[in-house]
Amino acid sequence: MTTQDAILLILFISILAGLTPVVGNYLFMVFTDGKHFMRPVLGWLESVTYKFAGINPKEETNWKTYTSNLLLFNLIGIVFLFVIQLTQAYLPLNPAHLGNTSWHLAFNTAVSFVTNTNWQSYAGETTQSYLVQMLGFTVQNFVSAATGMAVLLAVIRGISRKTTDKIGNFWTDLTRTTIYILLPASVVLAIVLAGQGVIQNFKTYETVQTVEGSLQILPMGPAASQIAIKLLGTNGGGFFNANSAHPFENPTPLSNFLQMLAIFIIPMGLTYTYGKMVGSLRHGRTIFLTMGILFLLGLGISLYSEYSSNPIFGNLPLMEGKETRFGITNSVLFSVVTTNASCGAVNAMHDSLSPISGMIALINMMLGEVIFGGVGAGLYGMIIFIILTVFIAGLMVGRTPEYLGKKIEAFEVKMAIVAVLAPSLVILLFSAWASVSPVGLAGLNNPGPHGLSEILYAYSSAAGNNGSAFAGLNANTIFYNLTTGIGMLIGRFGIIVPVLAIAGNMAQKRVTPLSSGTFRTDNWLFASLLTAVILIVGGLTFFPALSLGPVVEHLLMNSGLTF
Amino acid sequence: MSTKPEIKLFNKRLLRQAVQESFVKLNPVLLIKNPVIFIVAIGSVLTTLVVFMDIFNGSFSFFNFQIAVWLWFTVLFANFSEAVAEGRGKAQADNLRKNRTQTQARKMTGKHEVLVFATELRKGDIVLCKAGDIIPSDGEVIEGIASVDESAITGESAPVIRESGGDRSAVTGGTKVISDQIVIRITSDPGSTFIDRMIALVEGAKRQKTPNEIALSILLSGLSIIFLLAVTTLPAFFAYSLSASGLPGSQNLTLPVLFALLVCLIPTTIGGLLSAIGISGMDRLLQRNVIATSGRAIEAAGDVDVLLLDKTGTITLGNRMATDFIPAEGVTPAELADAAQLSSLSDETPEGRSIVILAKEKFNIRGREVHRLNASFIPFTAQSRMSGIDLRTEDGLHQIRKGSAEAIRSFILNNNGFFPQKIQDIVSELARMGATPLVVAKDNKVLGVINLKDIVKGGIKQRFAELRKMGIQTVMITGDNSLTAAAIAAEAGVDDFMAEAKPEDKLRRIREEQANGHLVGMIGDGTNDAPALAQADIGIAMNSGTQAAREAGNMIDLDSNPTKLIEVVEVGKQLLMTRGALTTFSIANDVAKYFAIIPAISASLYVGKSGTGILSALNIMQLGSPQSAILSAVIFNAIIIVLLIPLALRGVRYHPVSANTALTRNLIIFGIGGLIAPFFGIKLIDILINL
């Protein structure tokens, strides 16, 4: 590591830490319908939307209605995406004359974009028309991110309100989040990125002569607009197959830096918003700290493993699969950020990371994408872990457990367990199936423990709604398209539904006032406790699988064997 | 505290019974109530089947046999912990049952007295109990007064007074009338009397899971499912790794090994001890002579954050005591003391007696006989509001009186004396400080003031400070005026007080606190306390109280000691802490078990030049062999249940400290301790196995 790398890391962390309260405060104003500077600019769009859709923004619903509205909206999204992919050949905006996709790819991709996963079993430039990319994917990039924030918003209301069954209006939450947060932010980011050289056009693919004299087809397209939201909405679905490693998607070190900031900024800001909305900024900060500890832990181990000597290649850090434009630190940082935040955009091939940094990326996803996590999704996932931590450790102060004054009882525990279980189920069952069935093994490019890591990575990415791929796996098969598709659905809605149920149940409870007998959730002790619970619960679930994958691989590499 | 025969934590007879019970509890119908242990039982059965099949195939594996044995032990140890806890309750129930002998009762039918068996009595029957009779069933005294020996239920040998009307009218079946006679209306049918319910409770026959216990069971089942998932998918990953290492699929993990891993991972420690913890909570209350009508009540006790405490008896000693003689101008203190003592010689109230004692202590004025003094005693009446004596001496009749300032003022004015302003000032000053001033007068002259003070119980201030640290607010309830109440509140260190409180004020206060999210605990005895006791989250009725109060509360204090409320809260907190501590310990333990078992089971995979599997690098405990590693983990897992039984029964050590301090303490002991201990435990067992 050079001084330059160190400066980069420090800059990255301090800019984010500095922006967190600023962004968090703006999100707070939007969420609570307060006065903010975007209201005069885009207020008309909000009211037009309500009028057009016939929504009464003031009308609030209970959790069941909220959930069914959300599920309905997402179902329509999946069906729409599914249909336009199967018919894109007959639809306009298809200059490259791409044919219709296969049904299983269409299913996988539809689910993938609606669930904010953006797992891509295909290469964008050779599979999807501009129409599908823009009307389908870009729209879902916005609304799937907004869905995540809406869920969080409902949970916050459930926790901070008392003795009511109303947790908000899904349509209002969706509209406000999209119009005031995601839309303006992506316009700004798209313009900046375009300034850095990210392409934005509707041209047909160009054929150019390379320096060596051969011909190369350069795919074109409206990339900047989709890339801005792919990062801000922690979607991760690239315009091009190589994602943020592609020079048209991520041309300069500055654009790379901005992209990483864009991934983290909303999830980070939300911790502040959360603290402010539940009436304890200190608690928000504690969550931020916990996520920060886990982030730095993963980053530290990853960097150490990438820079430490590889006995096979001498002391040279491995550059295979990484862009020389970015170098090791930027690639590792990007890999940790993108797997933490459930984004899935990549600027290096994770398949080529050292076994240990590959494992960190895996663990980040296996822990449930709660280290800052997807927009909204990361925090509500974290709230699940908070509930478990409060329940286990809260008893040790001699009171029945309570979180922010609300009692944690059988129902909350049951729902929290369901939410923890859902993604674990996907990862372990599907990976086990894939690792012994011929259809699963057929997709592997690499033998040995690395192949197992590839399988684990695919399902962790699906279950965590991350969307990044280990790249070694050929996933565009019926088997993988279906299993990862189902995995994404379970990983998304298997958490959203129980979380909303918790919100609905918590809203009805009364609030116990704070006293010195209350279990504190706003100090270092709680931050370390929460970290420990996340690591132990996550670790215990996946330790056997990980030890047979990346751990073995690492040990074998140290004894001179690679895959 | 009473001196109840203490049941030792482990005595031989109880242990023998518990061992028997552990086997009885293998009944699947009983086992399924505890999902974690049920999983272990399934593992034991299947592993045993494997052992038998091995024998059948002529390939007996001693290793599999050992695993089967230790899995069975795990189930038995969990059953044993529950049986021990129940056994202690049963022993206490037997003590109670001895007192419920087949007594005969004098049932009153009209004017006649009929002898019937106690079991034939129904609610509403009237019975007569004479000295020496055993009271046949629970009831309320409707006529008469008697002293009753309640040692059968309280262990307290000093008899207590039970009388009709008022707050001491309830009698309990099985207790014995010592003197006089009372007429009782029976208030419960056979089988549902106080002692019957008590027996059912301590035996755990009616034990239902408490809300927190249910939530915890769900968590434990959830964790078990997660580990079940991790273990059942392992053979697939293993098969993949076997083929990657070029080994045949037949070398995959065997059923006994998989169950060994599963049983080590699922939270068997807390799963096995959970019900023992709950039962022993009841038991610990009983040791303190408090009976909870449900386990839910004990849990709620831990959550209580507002305590309503009656001033008298809880915060102050029962009665006011004389502490000072403050003479009027021109009167010596000795003169005043002498008059005060004379006026109180026949005053049998505790206040009166305290004046006599003070006079003796301060001025060595001995007790005198009133009739020898040629004096007549003037008792306190509601009209005069004074008491004293009329003393006949050579120079005529002297009237000595003591009473409230107003009463004495009118007495003096009637005798053409005058009431000095200075005395009035002293009186106001004392009242302001929370004392009760009594003015003493002789004929038409004021002699001075006796300072009667409420004596705050020793150590109570510190107790309240501890409660405050634990986040519990104390509210003093008193009928005194607010001036007096404020002074005592300040002296005792309570957080708040309610002066001139009427029973309905209590009820209103409880509702207010609850509306603000607080959980309220209170202790009471009278009929007028019943609504408040019922409304409070924890209502402790004193056994000496009325039947109505006893029905309304969710706990009964057999000692009728108002300070008990605080102890009850502590027992509740201790119960919850024990549960949390053992859960944390159980989960933290898993880390070490992974490090024992994972390298052991994958010893054959990716074998390098050294001849050992590459994952043996994870064998940081340096365990002897793969088999001994697995066995050690399973044995540790089983034995730790037995080792923790005393802790489950006694509860974790309890200190009155803030939540944060308590958490830090318990985390260090049970969290970090739970992480480290099994590394040493497993290593030790491994060494022993490989000897």
C-alpha cells in the first residue's frame, strides 16, 4: 500500500462521515414531509402523481394493507419486465436488433431488478434492448430502491409510534422517496459522471479500428443515466457486462471514487435519519458505528490478504481480474463497499480476488447485507439483528427485553427469526443442491474449493439481493436462472414481510420510559454486542460451508496450490 | 424472616427421585414440549439404531457407541435439571400437605352445631372454631377475635390476631386457633383453597410457560432450525469436496457424526435448563415466603419500575416515637418530662409508651403506678382529643393533659390560661419537619412540647438509592398532610410521595403511571386496597390482610412484611438475568465447538504432503485425534448442563446496580467466559480421553 492509497481511504471515510448527517437530515425532511429545498422544485410532480394515480397522500393504512400494496406493486413490476423482455424484438429502441430473451432469463432478470438485486445472468450489451434497459431496468432501479426505503420508513413509524395500527401509506412513501431523493440525486450524479466520460447516447454500436489494426465493435447507449441510479439505489446492474470495470461506465479514478461514494451515501445517511426519527441520534450513531466497525474489519482483512505475499507469485500483489487503471486498493475497496451495501456493481472480477478477500465479500453478503446495506434494506435488516441482540442480551439487565421503549415479545422474535432464516435457507439449500447436482456443477468454470466458492457466492448474492457475481459461474442456465430467481424473491420478501409485521405489531405497543434500569442501545457496549451477535449468528450458520470453500482454498494457496 | 426448614440445594433423597424422574421424562409426549432437547432425543434414537445396525453387520464401532451414549446423557441431564427443580418444589409441597390433615369442622346450621369433615365444606358455609381447633378451610372471620398459629404456612411460630371486620379478617385452612373462638364464613371450595393452590404451584403441576419463556423458546427453536440447516447441507458440500480431493463419496459424513455436530451447535445448555430456571424462580420466592399465583407475575416483577410503598411499616417503623422534650419558658426539661410521663403512664398506645421510655432514658424518671398516685386516667377520646391524668395532691386537683396544639389551646383557654406564641412557633416548626408535636399542659399552664417522630427504618434510604440505580422509582403513600409527608419523603429518600392519600387516589396513581408506560408494583392488605392490587402489575397481598385483598393480588406475602416488595422485584430480575446469561453462554460456546469438530470431520479432505487434511490448520486446540475431538465436544456439551444446574437453581448473583453495569458484568462472565471456557473444557476432556 502506498501513501496515496492511505490518503484515498481516509478521504473516502471522512467524506462519507461528514456527509452522513447532511444527507440524513435531508432524508428526514423528506420522510417527515417537512420543508426542504426540493419541494418548490419538484412539488408539482408529487401532486400530479397523486392526482394521476388517485392517491390520498394523507390516508394511512395498517401493516397488512401496506404490505399487500407493496407486494402488488412489485408483482406488476415483475410481470411487466418479464413481458417486455420476451417481446423486445418487436418493440422500438432496439438498434442492435437483439432477439427476445429466453423465458427463464426473462424471469430471472425481472425478479432481479424488482428485488433491487440486479443479478445479471446476461451481458447487457448483447442481450437487452435500449427500451428494456431504460423503461424496464432504469425504472425498477428507482422504484425497487424506493421500495426498500418505504419499508424502512414503515418500520420507523412502527417503532416510534405508540398504540396505533397505522404505519403509513405505501404509495406516498414510494412517490416521495423517488421524486425527492432518488431522482434529483441521480440527475446530478449522471451529469457529473457524463462529465468524466461515461457515455449517454442512443447510437447504434460503432465499429472501430484498434491500434493493432483489428476491428472492434463498441457498444453504445444511454449508460450514465442508468449508472447513476445503479449506484445510488444500490442496484448494481451494469449497463455493460463488465459493469464498473468497463471504461464507458467508469472511466477515471475520480469517477470510480464518486461511484463508491454514491453506493454508500444513502445507506449511511439513513442511519442518521433513523436516529432522528426514533428520537435518539445517539442510537443512530451507534448503528453507524456498528456498520462502520464491520466495514473496516472486512476492508482491513481484504487489503491485508491482497497485499500479503502470495507464495506462488512471490511478493507481487495479484493484478489478474483487476483494472490497472484502479489498482489494488481501489479494487478491494470497491469490492468491500459493493458487497457491504448490497449494490453489486463491481470494478474488478471478484473471482480473481484472493481467497480471503473473496471470502470477505461472501461473508458481507451472508451476514444479510446489513453493513450499511441496500438503501433501506440494509437498515431494516440491521433492525432484525438489533431485535435479536436486544432479546438475547437485554435479559441480562434483569428486565424483559425492550427496544426503544417497546417490549420485544414472542411475535417479534418469531418474525425476526423468519427474516434471518429466509436468506440462510436460500444460500445453504440451493448451494448444497447445486454442489451435488450435475446441472449445478455444469455451470462451474473452476474445479476444487474455488468452484464451491462460486456456487456459494451466486446464492449469497441472490439471497442478499446484492447482484454481484463471482464471474466464474455460467449462470444463464435454466437451473441457475430459476434457483437464483427464487432465491432473490425469498431473500427480498422473506425479510420485507416479517419486518413489516414487526412494524405493525410494535406500533400497537405502549412505550416504557427510559430509566437507568433500561437496556441501553446507544453506547459502545451495544455497538460491540451487536457486532458480536451479527458475526456469531452469521458465522455459525456459514462456518462449515465457508471452511470447505474459501478457507480450504486459502490454506491450499499457502501450500502452493491454486484453482 | 421466618425460619422455614431450608431445603438444601441437593439432598440425597431429592437427587435419587430426580434421577428416576429423568428417565420418566424420556416420554416423547413430555419431551416434545422442549424442541431443542427433542432434537437431541431424535439424534440419540437414530444414533442408537446405527449402533445396532453396526452390530448386526458385524462392524461394531465403539466411537458411534460412545456418541450415542453421550447424546442420551445430554437428554437425561436436561431432564434431570428439570426434575431437580421440580423435586425441590415437591418437597415443599409435601411439607404443606402434612398440615392439610383430615380435620373435622363445627358447621353451623342455624343455631345448631354439626360435626362434618373439612372436605364437605362449601363456599358460604359458616363454621365455628374454638381454641385448639384447626381451621378447616379458607374463610373470613365474621364474628369474634382469636389468636391463630399460622406456622403451618408461614413457618412463623408467633401467633397472630384474626378478628371480624377490619383488615385482619382472613384465615387460612390448616392454621390453628390458639385462644378464644371465632365464627368463620368459608370462602373457597375444597381443592381450590389457599394451600391446595400453593401445593399445585410449587409442584409445578399447573406451570405454564411465561410470555418471555415462550419468546425465548421461539428464539431457541429458530437457532436450532438454522443449525439444522447448516448441518443437513454439510454432506452436500462434503460430497463436493470429496470429489475435489479425489476421494469416493462413500467417505461422506456418517449419521452419528452429523448428529454430534448438530447437538453441539443447537442451544442445548439453555434449552435444557430453561424450565429449571423458571421453576426455581418460584422456588426462590417461596424461600422468601412469597407465593406467586403465576410465573408471569415473577417475570413482571423484574420489569416493575414504579413501586408504591405505604409509609407506615415499609418506610417508617410502625409507630411514631417520642424523641425530644422541648420545655416552655420557665419550665425545666425535667419538669416537662415528669408531667409528660405522668400523663402517659396509663396510655397503652405505642406513642404513649415511647414517652415513658424517653423520660426514663433522659431523666431517669421511673415508672409509677397510677392508682398509688391517687390519680385517675383520662383516656383519649375523639371529642377531647387529649389524654392525661387528674392528680390529687395536698394542694388540690391537678389536671395534666397532652394532645394536639389545638386541643390543648382550648383546654388552656377554658382554664383561663394563655397559650404562648413561642409554643405555637415550636409546634409549627416541628410539623414542618414532619414530626407530630404533642403539647403538654398542667392546669392552665403550657409546660412544653413532646416531639413525636416517625422513625425511618434503618438502611431504607440506601435501599431506595439502590432501587434508583436500578431504574426503579419509589412513591410513598401516606395519609399524613403534605408537609409531614414531604419531610419524611426527604428523610427516606423516596422519589415522590402522595400525601393525604385515599384508596381511590392509589388506584388513580397506578392508572396514571401505567398510561405513561410504567409497570407498577404495590403491596397492600385492606379491603380498600383490593382494586389497586388488582390494577397494579405486581400486587402483593399480605397474608394478614382481607380475603378480598388476597384474591386481588397476584402474589401473597406470608410474612405480611411490606418491605418484601423490594425482594420480589429482585427475584424477578434475577430470574430474567439468569435466562439471558445462560442463553448468551450457550450461544458463545458454539464457537469453540466448531473449532473442535470442523477440522476433525474434514481430516480426510485435501490431504497434503504431510498426510493430514489441510483444514487441520483450524485445529487450534491441538486435539488428539478426529474422533476424540468430536467426542470431547459432545461430552463437554452434555456435562456443562449438569455443571450449570446449581447456577440455574440459585440464579446468577444479583447486585443492585444500573442496567449498564449489570450488563457489562454478565457479558464478561457469560459472554466472554462462554467463548473461552469450552476451549479449555474440550481440551481437558480430550486429554483425559487420550490418556
